[in-house]
Amino acid sequence: MPTTPDSQPYASASQRSLTLIATGVVLALLYFGKDVLVPIILALILALLMAPFVRLLQKMRLGHAYAVMIAVLLLATIATGLMMVIGSQIVHLAESLPQYERTVQAKLQLLHDLTIARLEAMRGEAGKVINAFGANGSAGQVPQTQVAPAYANAVDVSVFASPWNAIRSVLSSLWSPLETAGIVLVVLVFVLLEYESLRDRFIRAIGGTDLRATTVAINDAGERLSRFFVSQFSVNVGVGLAIWLGLAVVGLPNALLWGALTAVLRFVPYVGVWLAALLAALLAAAVTPGWTLLLLTLGLFVIVEVLVSQLVEPQLYGHATGLSPLAVVVSAIFWSWLWGPMGLVLSTPLTLCMVVVGRHVRAFTLLGILLGDTPALTLPQRFYQRALSGDADEIIASARIFLRQRSFARYCDTVLLPALQLAQTDLAQKAISPEQLVKARTAVIRVIESLGREAPSQPRWRRRTSVLDDDNLAHYLRQQRENVAGRWQGPLAVAPGSIVLCIGSGNRYDDVATEILVRILRDLRIDARHVSMQDVEDFQAEDHPEATPNAVSMIHIVNAAGAGGWVSGEAVAREIRKRFAEVVITAVLLPHLLETQEPSQLGADIDRVAQSFEQAAQFTIEKFA
């Protein structure tokens, strides 16, 4: 049945309803199936962690099955040893807690005196003031006090508990984690044994018709996850060792326990390490009467965590995971809501998998945009969007970050010029409102003035806004320089061959590009000047006895309208050659809409061709070298 315009809204609404229903079903399956899904996903993640080690064992000429068994046994041994160390340290800590009872009581009393006691004193003083303004009859009233009952609550304590009941309670509390660990190990063994087969089945299931794209996605996910887990495991073990040694040096009891807990809890993003720091700080407060050990303990955790998070992790996997910091926080909240503490531990790898899927599967592109660290807008798009909003300060701040590592010419090539071409496209389609046009022109002027070396001649609040009308952007920027240096934008008595002239090819878009090129060259301390053919004719028609003969050594003819706009540039080049026979004439053919299109034929009057601001600047530097 053919569709009609009236049926499209109903189809769209039905599609949105199906999407919502499917989302709800998936969330319900994740929530109610967590007992089954959590061990399987944990086993898959451990398989990605163990896969490089298994391949290393296979390179040592061990069979695949033997390599898997050795790797799993080593993992189980390390986990069991770690749990035994933590358990023994906890038992030792529990045995030594009674000797800290007096110190704990003294510090609790001190904290009570500093906080609650002072609040009660303030409340008592406030009560006296309030009672002074009470009713007259209240003075003779005698306050009544409640008398505590003369009996004590009896506590029913069973002293005949059976030893078998105690054993049963211990086993029941340990059964659930042991069951989960057993399932994880069994699944891990089979996943490692059939690692290649599972990858082939997954490729066949989701992308049998496009093996190349699916293989790229699977390899990308596997490499990112393996690199992330190996790096994270190494960093956490290193942090645990540093905390252990540091606490042992400062004298905190059971330093091995806190180092092991830090290494384990650091797998929980953001909160795990500080939970370990809090527990260690509580013990430090209970061990000694003073506060020095507490401050040293907290200081050690802060220093180690800051150094690792700011220096070590960015070098290892800070940007390799492809996750934005906000995505990590939101995913931690989401997965902990679904699966509890284990979801918090698995939140980062699960989110990383979703980002990889979003990058390679078109249907899930939204996940890659929302959760990934790749900028949602390109630099020219960001420039144009901020200019439409009038956010010149944000553009300037972003540009200064760009200019720390790259040149002003490169910024104009990759950001400023493409952004202006986006604006030209919208102007041609009349998609920009007059208010947005004024904001965009004002922002562009501020950016160009701020990034160049030339300061405007008058404060921003005193400038006329009429210069921002329609095509006066380049004229305004040039006028600012003329207000400072005169009509010819500088002295006429200069060294021979020290001036570079920049002329537009005659297109309406060339003037702004020409002005940008002038500012790039002047930023390089080259005496560049923006002129038109009319200016050249006027200068030669007038009498300038102070002018230096042969002052011009190079002329750039700028074309910003693509290959089709160079027709008028040929006429400009011929006229320039008649008037300046010895100068070097460069055709600056800027790509239009990020497409490099060189004209098929250039006249004999052109000496060199530059296809970017940066290349034109390089030619100029070579000329003056």
C-alpha cells in the first residue's frame, strides 16, 4: 500500500514506540538475568585479559590446551593467594583492635568536645535568650524532669549456640562468592579454549555479509579491551605496592592489607581507592594519640593517586580507551544500579565495548557519539557554531590551545577558512538570520584581532557596529591597520625588496582570505600589505618621493573561490606582471569546502602556486631567508 504524508507521522510514532519497548525489554533482561550474565561477562573480560598471556605461552611451543590450563591455574593461584593474604591480615587486625580502644575513645571524646558539645552550648545560650522573652507566668514554673526507669532492659543472649550452626553460617556466607568464582573459572576455560572459534561465530552472526568491516570492529574491540585491562592491572598492582611500602615506612600496622585492598578496590572507578584510603585513615587515627599518622596516611594516598592518574595513566591508556570522563561516571551509575557492586567494577569495560560497537556499527552510532571521547563537531564546525552564538571568548581559548603546538597559518587553513566557507554556504542559502550574521561577524573580527600581533586602534566598546554590515568584514580589518600605520599600512621608506603585497583575485570571497594571509605574514614579522588593483594604480599615479624603488619583492594573488574562481585571477596576474616585472608572483589557490582543486592551466605570469596559507607563508619565508 503506498504511503501518504499523513501516514508518516504514525509510522514515526510507531517506530519510537517499538524502540522504547525494545529498550525496556533489554533493561529488564539485564536486571533480572544478572545472576547469569555477570559471571559470563566477567569470564569474557578475564579472557581478554588472559589472551595475550595464552598467546605468549603458545609461542613457547606449548599446546593450546596446556597454555590455557596453565594461565587459568596461575590466575586462580594469584587470586587465592591474594584472598588468603587479605584474610590473614584482617584476622590479625581484628586481634589487635582491643589495644586501640583507649586511643579511639579519647579521640571520639575530643571530636565530641569540638563539635557536638559546642553546638549544645550554643543551643543552651540560645535557649536562655528565648526564655528571657517568654511568658511572665513561666518564671514560677518548676521544670519537670523525666525519671529514668528503675529497671534495665534485659538482653537475651544465647550461650548455647551449636558449633555446627556457626560452621553452617560461615559456609552459607562463603557459598555465593565461591559459586560465582567457580562458574567464572569454568566459563573462562571454555572461552579461552574456543577463543578463535567464538570470534568466527560472532563475526558470522553480526556481519557475515561484510567480513572486512566486522573483522576490523572485532579486532579493534579486542585490542582496546586487552590493552586497557593489561594496563589497568599493571597500574593497580603498582599502586598497591607503592601504598604498601609507603605505609610500612610511615609505620601504619598491617600495611600489606591496605596495599592489597588498594590494588583490588582500584578496579572500582573513582571511589575504590578512596574507600581504601578511608579505611586506612580510620586505623591510623586509632593507632596513635596524635594526628600525624592520619595525615601521613591520607597524604600518601593523595600523592600516589594524583601522580598515577595525571602522569602514568594518560601515558598508558588515558586516551587509548576512547571514553569521555562523563561517560565513565554515568556508566558507573547505570551499571551499579543494574548489577550492584559487580556492575560498578564492570562499568568501564562494558562502556568501552559499547563505544567500539558505536564506531563500527551504523545502527549504534549514537553510542559512539555520546560515550566516546571523539569530538562531536569538527574544529571548523565548532568555530562556526560558536560564532553564530557570539561566543568569541570560547573560540579564542580553543585557538590558543591549538596554537601551542601548531602555527597560526595552520590554524587558518584547518579551522578559520573552512568555518568561513561553512558560513558562506549558509549565506548563499539564506539560512542565517540577521542577528546571527551580526554575532558571527563580530566574533570573527574579535578572533582575528586577538590571534594576530596587531592590536586594534581603539577599544572595542568605541567601535562602530556598522562596519559589520554585509561585505565589510575585510574592509573593517584592513581599516584597523590603516588607522595605525596610515593609508599604505606602513612607511614607504623601507629597505629594497622588503614588502610583500597581497591582492585578491577579484572574487567577493577573496578579500577576507587576503586579509587573513596578510595577518599571517605580519605575525611572522614580514612587511605584508593588503591592497587592490585600484590601490596599485593610485599609488603609481601619485608622486611619492619618499618611496623606496623596488621595495616590493613578492606578490600573492589570493583566490578563495575554488578552481572556478581563478578566471579573474589570470587578468590580475597579467596586470601585475606589467607593473612589477621583477617580483615573484604567487597564486594562492585556497581549497573551497576542503576540496583541493588546482586549475588545469595557469598563465606564464605565475611563478609559484601555493594551495594553503601555510604553503604561501613558507614560500615567503624562503624568499626572505
